[in-house]
Amino acid sequence: MDGFLLVNKRVGDSSNYVVQQAKKKFRANKVGHLGTLDPLASGLLILAVNRATKFSSYFLESEKFYQVEIELGISTDTDDSTGKIISKSNSKIEESEVKKELYGFLGKSMQVAPFFSALKHKGKPLYKYAREGVFISKPAREISIKNIDSFKLKNKSCTFNIHCTKGTYIRSIARDLGARLGCGAHMKGLIRTRQNNFNLCDAVRIEDLTKENIISIDKSFEMLEKIVINLDDAKKFVNGVTIQNNNYIDSLFRVFNKNHTFLGIGEIKNNDLKHKQLV
């Protein structure tokens, strides 16, 4: 019961609800998600179960892919369709102008998170302040938009695919696109289709999950090259002792002993191998 689960989260469910359902279903000691999805959003939600939670940080930093729908001409206080409307515009919007401003987000930029977000101020999530009528703006953070494609505009509904770095708020993209166009906008729909090497097409609904759906920790890191070490070196590796290894370049590796037991993630630096994260 140590590994990762790929859940196809439905609209309306919170990420924490999915976590609690999985914990109950598998009677797991620990379950955590690898990047939250708002209740409005659907798609790929990766869960780490038991010992796999120790490896979560490797995926929390990963890039993400989404299908996005933005409604132009209406701004809300949450920057999505769940919030209160704060402004409307009937101005005509040209497709070429929308596309130009949207593609202007490509590359690195500084982004301000929505008032309704899980970021914390003095230990309290911003959305709790916002619900009390206190709107706190956090300092802008650097994000990077790697790619935007499949752009379409029908009436005032703009759809596209986006590939972005960790920490990117798509609701903020919608808000800022509306500001650039001078008409206001909000996120109407969001589907996460991919995160790191995990894909939505391999995910299942929470109620359909079984033990057979668990992806082992070592298989989840198949993008890393495999190193097999003898049993003496395996003991040193587990105990945090540096092992000389001249056969590989500096990088992260999956490390196994001669009995094909997965020991964890190791790192080679200057021909020295040392563990980064043990099972």
C-alpha cells in the first residue's frame, strides 16, 4: 500500500474530500495530494499513499498541463464562476486581440495570487480572510508559461490548453487577461490533463479505485535511470554513507540492491553517491 494513485476528480469535490475518501477506502495511515485542485476544477489529482508521501516533494515542484475555459466580459471576486459578479462589460472583443493578449503571457512573468487562495497570511489561508471581507494581496511571484495552444473563441468564451510551472494560478491568468482587454474575465472551467509523467487518461474516479491502481514508488520514478549496488554498499547507502561511483554523471537515480529491492532516490555528485530519499 505504498505508492501513488491517479484520481479523475469531478467538479464539486474538494481535493481534501478526495484525500479523505482514499484514506478511508484503503485504510491508509497517510494520504496526501500532489497539488490541489479547486472544487470548480476537474481532472488529474495525484495522491501519495503511506511511504510514498515522503517522495511527494519531487512531484509538487513539477510542471502542469490544463484545458482552460475563460468567460470574457464578467469579473468576479474569486476570479472564477463560483464568485460574486463585481463588474460586467458589453464591449465587443475581437478574436485577434484576445489571442494576442493571451499569448502575451508566454514566458516568465510576475503573478499575483487570487484573494481567494490557499496561500497563508499569519498562518491563515487568504480565502478565509476574503470570506470575512478582508482582501489581502500577497507579493507577486515568478511563474513561467511554457506553452499555449488550441486557442478558440466562441461568443465570449475563450478556450485553450496551457503548460505552466508550479504555483501558477489559472484564475489569475483569467483575471489578468480580462484586465489587459479592458473587459474583465473569470475562469469558467479547468481540467488538469497532466502533471510530470502522470496523465489524466490513466486516472479513475475515486469510487472506482482499487489496490491494483496503486503505482509503486519506483515505477513512478521511471524517468530516472536505475542503479544496482551490492549488499554492502546498500547498507552504507541506507545509513547515509557516501559511496564512490565513477560510472554515472551527476544526477538523480533510482537505487536498488542486488536482490532488486528498491532502496530510494540517490544523487551522484562528483562521483559520490548518497541517498536523497529512502523508502
